[in-house]
Amino acid sequence: MTDTFEALLIRDKDNPKASLTKLSLSDLPDLPVLVRVDYSSLNYKDGLSVTGKGRIARRFPMVPGIDIAGTVVESASEAFRPGDKVIANGNGMSETEWGAYSAYQRLKPEWLMPQPEGLTQKQAMAIGTAGYTAALCVNQLLAWGVVSPEEGKVLVTGAAGGVGSYAVALLASLGFGVTASTGRPETHAYLRQLGASDFIDRRELSEAGKPLQAERWTGAVDSVGSTTLANVLAQTVYGGAVTACGLAGGADLPATVMPHILRSVALIGVDSVMAPRKRREAAWRLLQTQLSPEQIALATEGEVGLADLPKAAEEILAGKVRGRVVVKVS
């Protein structure tokens, strides 16, 4: 183990952009499990954090990065031993707790899960929070009970992004007819390979519409928010459900209660940061059983190191990233 190692660090609130620096083990938080961070990933939230454009960090200094796949080096917890392969995501990392973009990190044992069987570290991070969030959304739709392949089409907004890509793949593998909403026609072939059968231009959903519109979707996974989500709710069939997990289009919701009280449409919020362990485990089981190595590879755009991460963060915020970017940390 080297005396110093590379990390991305946000120094203070007046300079919220992350920069490459050197840390030592003594700089890390005083937590029970020391992990060598082998891989991480780049999510939209990470883009906001690394660039400083989203003001994600709430204490300083802060190491950003919400996904970890690593190897236990030291452990004061009986739950994990040196050499164990583990994953972690959410739990305040990059907000109030130091995160993944550091070659070593100290973590609480309750944040850690054993690396899912059948997945390599790189595959686990190619899935990462984006795929895990998609799985949480899909499981919530299934748990709602009336959203089934026989009922009709499901919609995925932001379909070419990380969450959208995996939502398309998971829903298609479960037998649903999936309509993908995207503003990038050049991604249609990619999304069709993941399982999308129809497409809708995101502009059709981003302009203000009537409180109730023609019924089109039995269910939906939305990562856009704002007017897009309002239109999706207005177009969902009687008894359908929409899971909301993102706000790439805005945090507002210019909608009415009409779809909910006249069509019994459910809006289900999905949080990936503090989701209880049972939901986390169920999401990873869905990912393990429903995704093929080919789908994971297809959804992975590339791999970057810590030095190239700030540039990649700008690109994901600009909508130039298709699918997932894996980060090689150690």
C-alpha cells in the first residue's frame, strides 16, 4: 500500500469543482472498513458533483462519487474480512460522506454489500447506481400489481441515459413492450438492441399539455421530471403507475391531480440513496437474473481514469454520454 494515492477532491463551497490531488490514509474518515476502490462509475449526479454545477456536496472537503466496487483491505467489522469483494452506493456518499473517487476509502459496514455473484467488479460498476435505480423502479412497477406485459406499452423517458438504458433492458427482458423517449435519433439502433420496440421524440413530452390526454402507457419509468413527467402522468391508462427517479429536465412538476383522482394513476417516488437493504438486494437480484453480459457491454460507452473524469463529467451534463461510463480508480 502506497503512502499517498490519487483522489478527486472538492476543497470548499467557494471552489466546488473537484480537482485531482494526493491523499494519505490519515486523511480518510475514521470509519471501520478500509476498501481499495477498484472501480466506480459516472452518473448524472456525479457530473453535477465533480463540475460543481449541482452543489451536491454539503460538507467540505469532499471526495465525490456515489458508486464503489472494491476490495476490503482492513476491517474492524465482523461482517467483512480483508480480501472480500464489495460494492456500495448512495448512503450520502459525495454529499455528507466521502465517496468513490479515491484509490482508498473508509466506509461503514452497513453501506457495503458483497459483490453480486456472476458479476465482475467492472460489470457491477457498468450497472452502478443507474442500473440499480432502474431496477428499483421496475420492481416498484411490478409491486404495484396492475402493470404487466399483457396490459400494454410501458414508457421509459431519458431512454439513452444510464437509468433509461437499463430500464429499457430490464422491462424488455421481462416481456414488456417498451417505448423509448429520447431526443437523439442516432441512439435508436442502440435502444432497439436493448429491447425498445417503439420510440417517441422527447419534444412531444416536453411541451405543456392538457391535464388529461389520450391514454397510452400502462406504466412508465421517468428520470426527467418537470413537464415531461406531467405529460406522462396525463397519458397513463386507468390504474397505471409511473415511477419517478430523476430531474434531468427540472425539479418542478406542473401537473394537476386529475390523472390521480379520475384515472387512479399512481406516482411512485424512487430513491436510490437511502433505500432499505431489502429493496437494494431485490434490485440486484433482478439485475443478476435479467441482464446478460452482452446487454451490460452494450450499455457501457467506455472507461476513464480519475484524470479524465472532469471532462467526462461535463459531457454527461451536456447530454453527450450514451449509456454508462466506468471509472477505473485504483
